[in-house]
Amino acid sequence: MRRYLILVGIFLFLGAIALPALIYYVGAKIVGPYEGSGEGSGNLVEFIASIYLDALQGLPTAWFLILVPAMLWILWRLYTWIRRSQLAT
């Protein structure tokens, strides 16, 4: 159970910090610099803060972005469990 909680924490970290940072840097290279949503400079911290503010407002896209690594891991575990069950029978 402890290992499971550690993995959930890792995947939540990936969704909360690493994935938005990756999106920010890839978007900056492909689309151009992030303009920001207010009077800020449009840096990485402002980008991540805007995602958190959207999540606090209940926007599904922000929650999806934050939770997608954990959801993918859970779906992978479900798939492997079903696959093992089918092979065992």
C-alpha cells in the first residue's frame, strides 16, 4: 500500500508541475512565448499558476491536465490486471 501511495504522489507531482512545465516549454518553442492572462510577464510560474486558478474554479480541462498522468497509470494497472486475469484462465 505504501508503494502505491508513493507512486500516486509521483504521478500527481508529474501532473501538477512536470507536465505543465513541459507544455510551457514545448509551446514556447512551437507557438511562441506565453503571453500571460494578465499584466504579468508570461513566465512559467504564471502559466502554472493560471492552471491552478482554473482548477480552483472547477474547469475540467485544468483538472484533466493535472490528473492525466495518474489516470494513465491507473488505466495501465487496470489493463495489466485484466490481461493477467485472462491469461490465468
